Amino acid sequence: MVDLARLLAARGARASLVTTPLNVARLRGVAQRAAGDKLPLELLELPFSPAEAGLPPDYQSAERLAENAQFTPFVKALRGLDAPFEAYVRALEPRPSCVISDWCNTWTAGVARSLGIPRLFFHGPSCFYSLCDLNAVVHGLHEQIAAADDDDQETHVVPGMPVCVTVTKGTAPGFYNAPGCEELRDEAIEAMLTADGVVVNTFLDLEAQFVACYEAALGKPVWTVGPLCLHNRDDEAMASCGSAGAVDQRAITAWLDEQITGSVVYVSFGSILRKLPKNLFEVGHGLEDSGKPFLWVMKETEAARREVQEWLDDLEARTAGRGLVVRGWAPQLTILSHRAVGGFVTHCGWNSLLEAIAHGVPVVTWPHFADQFVNEQLAVDVLGVGVPIGVKVPALFLNDESMPVARGDVVRAMSALMDGGEEAEERRRKAKEYGEKASRAMAKGGSSYESVTQLMARFMQSGVNL
């Protein structure tokens, strides 16, 4: 959403980025850079009280949650943003031309309807996944799975797809499939179906057939505006996309500068899931045993445990010069765009997967939950840019209690990705080709550039507000 707001502001729209107090503090740099570039982008801070849902006051984003049971109360607590947001919009002159909100902020539907303002649904995952999600709802896939045998590994074909997509009970599309989330799921479906259109972070040369099918199935326009990560290419903006951690970007870049072009495997599993020590050890031993240069980003909460700290010290000593472990956050776009990086072990969250594709980097796919198993099929089976690590069972949302992958799986997947051979070369060729097409899509006259033009024209008033 931050990248989308910056893109719209850069194209002349007056964009307001709505968020909570602690997130505003994290995004100050975004607003300051926008002001320096004279872009009409503002941060709107709405009062938010997680305590009313029984959560600590600093739990203002999903990555702060400590356990799975806190997720549903957190999303429900977001509903309390509706009244202050409506009051803010009513006071604006002129009124916004439209509201763009994501899947966890379904409360915006009621506000937009009350104010008579068009609302667009920003679907964070791939269009491939979004089409699977919609078809699963329309064709009753979840009900079919629920009525089937108790075999969690039984495969089901997602109906209505132009290619074969198979899922199990645990990997079926939908962000709210867990027991107790039925109300949230119904709200999300309603918000999607009643929106005036959909904005997706993708590009036509990547997902043309799925965009066309999704638009036809929805009966509403779908605007492809990505890859959004390619809009801000200056060093400062790229570094800021990692997060506001205490990572020394210069040290990371200096280490990468010493490596051979295309030799480094970058390893990161996103901002939410936290791996247990036993799983971290398997990842680390696999990286060590692979013999490949690696850059591994580990969350501070993962690295903070004493047993992990001691083990990491030994790992770094054994792989000195060949491996770099970053404790905390790292500037992902800076890393992926570096000439030394030749592969990415990813959890298949769409932002990370698309960032790899946009920079021409092939991937090892290690999905955990939500849209990630479907995204894996897109990367491996449709686009041909990924090597599956072989996981079939989803992890718990926040803490990876399962251990479906061993060090030998890591070695095998990294070898398949980084070594020679026709299949590996073909993956690299395709990744590079998609990276070039991504750049063309975002350039003036490209498909995503023109899609943004059409989106703004559709909702333009005197003084555009989005």
C-alpha cells in the first residue's frame, strides 16, 4: 500500500496513506522523501486501541502478534478505525475520488458506501491466486473439501482455472480458512464482490490470462499496476523497503561486492512467520552443506534465543567469507538487485516473489501458509522460475511448529537452482526475461503505466484524491 500511494502521488494524485500511530512513526521517512520530492502524499494517523481487543497497545501490525490466537482479535479490532476515518473524509474538501483498501480492512466498505465514494479492492497476492480464491468461493470448493474425507493431504482441483491448480485442505485459497474465522471470511468475500474494481500488484506480461479471467469472473475492471517495487529505484528508497532495522546496509553491500556475480543465494522468510530453533538449525546446516555463498536474514526474535545465538556464532565461524547472517531486517530490494545474487529462497509471499521476478532472480519456493502454496504453483509450474523445496504441509500462522524440511532438502534445492544444466539455465533465462518485461511494464507507455493512467482517469475530479 505504501508503494501504491507513492506511485499514485508521483503520477499527480493527491494520496492519503491511512494507518495507525505506531505505523506512522515507521513511515515518517516515506513522508519526508515524498515532501522532498514535492509529491502530494500525506500520512493520516487514526486512533487505534488494540487493548479493547485484549491485545498489548503496541500490537498495531500483524508482525507484532505473538501467537496465532491473537490474529482474529487483531483483525476485528481494525473495525474501530471506521468512525475516525469517516469523520476525516467528511471534513475533506473536495471529497476523495475513491478509497483503495486491502483485504484485512473490510470495514472501509461501509464507510465508502455511507459517503457515496467508489471503493477499490487492493488484492495483495498474485492475480493467479486471486482468481483461485474467487473460483473457490463461486464453485463451493471449501464446502466440497469440508464434506470430503478427513485426509488432509487429499488433493482437489480448483475449478474454473485456465490451468490445472491443485490444493489440499490446508493449502486451499482463502486467508480465513481456519476454524473460528468464518465471520472474517464472509466479510472479506463481501468486500471483494461489492468493490467497484480491483487493483493488483502484477503486470500483464506475467499474468495476462489470469487477469482476463479474473476480470471476467468479477464483472469489474482489474487494474494491474506493478511491480510496484520498481517504481522507487533510488538507493535510499530501495533500502527503506526492508524496514527500519539497525542493519548496516553498507556492510551488506560491501560483502556482496566481494562475491562472484550470480553466486549468492539470498534466504528470507518474510515478516510474519517465526521458525523454531530446530527448524533454523536445519536451514543453517543446509546452507553450510550446500557449499554455496549465502546471505541469510533471520528475525531478531529468532536470533535472540540463547541456543540460537551460540549456534549462529559457530555457523558464522565455519562459513566465514562464504556466508553472511543478518540478524533483523535487511534492505531486500537492494539485495535482490545486486549483481552477486543468483537465487532466492523465499516463503512465496507475493511481494517477495514478485520482487525476485522483477529483478530477474530465480527462486527456491518454501511456502508456509495463506496464498503461498498457490503462488508456488505459479512460480514453478506456470512461469518456470522456481524450484520447489518439497514442503506440502502448511505451518502455523506465526510459529512454525512443523518441520517438513530437512537440511538435505535445502542442499538439493539450492543445487538444482544454482548449478548448471539445461533446466537451471532455462529457469535463469526465464527469470531474466520476466525481469526485463517487468521494467518495460512500469516504464512510460508500458502496460502497468497505462493501467495507472486509466485508473486515475476513471476517478479523476478537479484535484484528484485517492
